[in-house]
Amino acid sequence: MDLANISTLKSLVLQLNQLSGTLPPELGNLTQLEELLLTSNNFTGEIPATFAKLTALQDLVIRGTGLSGPSPFGVSLLTQLNELIITDLNGPTSTFPRLDNLTNLDTLDLSFNNLSGPISSSYDGLRDADYMNLSASSSPVNDSGAVSCLSSMVCRTPLNRSFHINCGGKQVAINGSTYDADLDIEGPSKSQKGGANWAYSNTGDFWFSEKSLSYKRSIQSCFAMDNEKLYKSARVSSISLTYYGYCLANGSYTVKLHFAEIIFTDDETYRSLGRRIFDVYIHLPELLTLSFITQTFTAEVTNKTLEIRFQWAGRGTTAIPFYSVYGPLISAISEELVKPPDENGSSKISGATLAGILAAGVIAIILALLLKEKGNLMELVDGRLGSDFNEEEVIVMIKVALLCTSATATNSYEVLDEKKLEVMRQYYREVDENKETEIEK
């Protein structure tokens, strides 16, 4: 590689070029390099281990490149680093790299690299850094169904069956539904209760911004559609934006997510070159390349809460039409219950079960009446009781019970099917005949 032969090179900026292929290990020969920026490309493979030889580096930024982890083991050798940003690496889970001797670090971002395990004591010396982001769960999806921070929420009854949010905008009425306003003051790391049964949180800060950025965006022009008011504003985030619904009735919900790209344009200007790509997590991740879209999902609420997360995928552009214009963007959210669970739950008796119980009861009554007719009511007593009971009292109790099952007190057979009675009589005749035959033998 020709670049690797420029031994006096101090700054190498390759970001926003949509470059592909692997990074050549020969880049490690640029030992006088002080700045290396590789953001927003389509590389493959891992970060070369030879980067550990770039000991003069002060700024290393590898964000949204398509590269795979783990982070280079020798990063602790880059003792001159003021800024270390390595994010969004693909690949399997790995441990946090050691950062011994990086005492000059002002900015550290190792987010979304599938890092896990204990954080080394080498990070203790970075407590005074201006910014540190170690968001690095190996599984960004909350599979538990319940949102932990809302588990102690006291819900009033009846529970809510819907919510509607005009993200980043004012309250509007669309097709008979009122979309709550979402005008909270923005911030790089913010969580806030919104309407009666929803809240949101934002994680991440826009770096290298050339202007004061808002985490809400809006436009003045209108779209030619009935619900255009939903698409005139949006809430954005540099890394992760999460909306929470709580105090919801359990059941199946239809979730509609409304997106409209209001920063990039669809024309032949420079602004049209931008690309926004992010993930949506409700139950399973969906990868979206945003333009103009309404996406519908089905979600099951089992613990009165629902989490909808939008997360930057480390892909797309980051500096078109200006720096720090990337990450998830959402215009509106609606959620409505379409199929509530059985209010009585598993305690409800099915028709088949009830029919079986009634049939068994009728047969028991028939059997008891026949035994009474034959003078053998004591056969109804469970033999496991032995002889520890008063036989006269038992006979009285059984007769009272049979009397209660009669339609009238004078004729206990009126409630019975005569054909069934005849079948039962025939059965006992055969039993008696069999007994007499055995005795004769």
C-alpha cells in the first residue's frame, strides 16, 4: 500500500468515503501518525494488530466502519491518545480491553462492541475524562418482557389499552386518535416521563458537530397526505432512543412506527447523499434504511409494559450534509390493543369440562338411588375410612343428599332419565347373578 510508505504522515482521514475491503496491516508502519479517522466506511475483517505500533496517535476514531472485533489488544500501548473512539464492531462477544497508561484520555467511547465481563481496574484512572461511554451489552434486546425501571410503577385500573406519541412535536388529532405532545427539553443522556402511560430515554451525544444540535427536528414544509402533521417533527438520537409504554393491559397489540427522513433530501443536491440506517427492537431486531415508511408490528404485552428501542447500527453516513447527523429518527408511535387475554385466565371452566362434571354428577346420583333401592347405600362410603364412623349417621346424610337432588320431595325419580336407570338396573342384576353363580360353585 502506497500510503504506508509515507513515513512522515501525521494525519490520515478516510472517513465518509464508503471504502470497502480489509485494512492493510502495513498501516501500522505509519509510526508518526497522530490522527487516524476511519468513520463511515464499509470495511470488512478485524482491526489490524499492527495498530499497536502507532504510538504517536492522539486521536483514533473507528465508528460505523463495518469492522469486526475484538478491539486490538495492544491499545494500551498508545499512551499519547487524547481521544479513543472504537464503536459498533461486529463479531462475537469479547472482554473489555485493558487501558493501562492511557492517562491523557479525555474521550473514551467503546460502546456497542459486544463487550462483556468485568471492567479492568485500568479504567479507574479515567474518572476525570470529559466523556466515557461503555455501553456494551452482548444482547441489546430486553427479552424479559418487563421494563425493570418501571417494575415499581403503581397502575390505576382500568389499565390503558393504547398510547399515541407525536415524537418531537405538538399534540395533534389524527383519525380520531390524539397523539400526545413530545416536547421535553433534549439532552445527550436523558430520561423523562411523557404522557399518562409512556416515557422515553436517550443515550449518546453527537460528536464533531459544527452547529448546536437539537435532539428534536422539525420542518416547515408539508407532505401531501392526510396525516402530514405526524411527519413535520421527529426525535433523534446519536446512539439509542427508547420509548416505554407502561400500565398497559396484557394482550396482543398493534404497534405502528411512523418514519420520515426530514434531514436528508430526495433531490440532486449534496443533502441527498446522506443515508440513515438503524435497528428497531420490539421483540426481534429489524434493520431499517430510512426514507418514508410506516412499519406495523404485533407485540405481546405480558407484564403491563412494552419497550420500543431504536439503535444506531453503526452504518450509513455521519457527516452529510454536516457532521453528526446520523442515528435513529422516529416521527410518531401508536399502539393499540387488538386482542385482550381471557379476563378470567385459566380459572375459566371450558364447556367440555363443565359437561363432563355434570355427566359425572348425574351418574353418581343414579348410582346412589339404585343402591338405595337395593338397600346397599353403605357401598358409597370410601373403604379407606375403615370402621371409624357412625353407620346410622352416614345413612341419614346420604338420604338427605339424595332428597336435595330430587325435583320434588315425593318423587326422586322425576329428574332422571328412565332409560339410563334401566341400564343401571340391568347391570346390577347381572352382578347379582354372577355372585350367586360363584356361591353355588
